[in-house]
Amino acid sequence: MSTTQIESVTQIANELVAHCKSPCEDMLEHDAKLWDKHFVEGWSSIEGDGKVYTGREEVGAKYKKWQDEVTCHSCEVTGPFVGPSGFSVIFDLDMEPKDGSWPRMNMQEIAEYTVENGKIVKEEFRYPAGACEESC
């Protein structure tokens, strides 16, 4: 019996959520395992401010910069919410900048993942209106 598109998307979504809920010391090293398994080589990552990062090198640099600049005290993951072409996950973050440039805050973001041929081709992060004006 072959796996339907929605079953494939659901499997990827469940694995991504389980991965995000697992503890890690180095986000970049941790997420590289997920990228190897479930992302196409030149996927795009789009931030809430519209900035686009393409491929492992650019996305990895973005992750490293965030890890170097932000202390994430906690990250709660809700979802996945699955459809035939992808899925969404809600992240609730308690974070603050390491340089003190803005106050510690709780922020919610929705990550939308587009899946084609059994691999994630795009991740797009969405924030509440006005959130990027303060901290992105």
C-alpha cells in the first residue's frame, strides 16, 4: 500500500514537532539532522519581515546568528496542523537578547512548511502584527 500525500505530510510534520520538542545544546547541529532527512537541498526560509534565506548555508547562518544573539528560556510547540500540501506549527518563545537591546519577552510565531514530493521546500515564519517592529 502506498503512502498518500497527506500521510507523508503528517509523518514529516510529526517528526518535525517531536524534533523541536527534544532538548538540544546547539540548535544548528540539532536541526541539521532534520534538514538532512526532510528538507530539499535548496529550501527557502522566509522570516516575518520578508527576508528570504535559501539553502543550508544561508539558513544555517541565520540560525547561528539567532543562537549567538538570543537566549531562549523556553519554547513550547503546538501542532502540527496538517493539510495536503504542508503543515503549520505554533511556537511560543520566552526569549531575550544577549546584548539587552530589548526586554525579555514572550513571542508567538506560526511556522508554515510547504511539502513537495515528500520533502520540505519552504518554511515561512509568521508573527503577530507589529511583532517584527519591536524585535526582528
